[in-house]
Amino acid sequence: MNDLTRIMQAADTAARWHVGQRRKGQAAEPYINHLLEVAFLVTTATEGREPDVVIAALLHDAVEDQGIAIDSIAGAYGRKVADIVAEVTDDKALPKAERKRLQVETAAHKSREARLIKLADKTSNVRAIANSPPPDWSIERRLDYVRWAGEVVAQIRGTSPWLEQQFSEAANHAEQSATKS
């Protein structure tokens, strides 16, 4: 199977796995929009040369959000993709504050591929906070998320200058949007 076919298969699989999931924002977008945006950012950052990272980007929330087993991902997309997904997956058994702390603490120790997905994921999330914030999030909570995402990104600077610029622009926009609310 060629790379384009594998990527499209992963996009189809991600859409099916997340079919009932919506983003938290006011627009309540289908969750697949987030996964496609993360994959697009990774594709652009790698100039389309790293299909396994694009596939992992499409599947990066499958374990956390849908309970998909890493072995299922490995069986369908290979051990490399599964290992990247495992690297970016939080342990949902831990309290949220601990998961957030660990993301900052461990970000620099991730593989380059996992760091690319982290950068793209944080960029997508911060863009969403700027453009369609969750209606029940206060300005303070939105700004706290942007600051925390910035802490994660600060640990992985040097991974992709282009993605880092995308994150910086998104963070600036989110901060401006929040203060105008």
C-alpha cells in the first residue's frame, strides 16, 4: 500500500473512531477537524516527507479519547506509528493537573516525531481557543491554557521553526481574543 493510501486510510479510520466526538468550542466542530488540522500542520512542517508522522498525527488522540489499543494501531499502521502515538498519549488514570505537569516535564525527552505532533496539537488547540472558545471557559481559563501550552512548546523549541512560529501566532491571537472578550 502506498503512503497516500495509508494516510487516507488513517484519516478514514480516525473519522470513524471519533464520529460522535465534538470539539469543546462554541461551534462544536466535529473532532475530525482537529485531527486533520494537526495532520496538515505536520505535513506542512515535514514538507510531506514523513507519512508515518502524518498518520500518527491523525491517530494521536485515539487511545486517550476512544480507548483504542496501541496494539490495534500497530497492527494496522505499523510499530513506528504506534510508538509515536504512544509517546503523545497521556495516562488518563492520572489527575488532569499531573498530566499537564508531565507534558511540560517530559516534552523535551520525546522523539522528534512526537515533538512535531505536540507542536501541531498545541497550535490547533490554541487556535480553537482563539476562534471558538468553549462557552463555559472564563477568560482566565483560556489564558491559563495558552500559558500552559506555551510552557510545553518552550521545552521543544528547535524542533520546527515553522511550527513554532505557527504556535506563537496562534498564542498571540488567542491572548488578544481573550482580552477583547
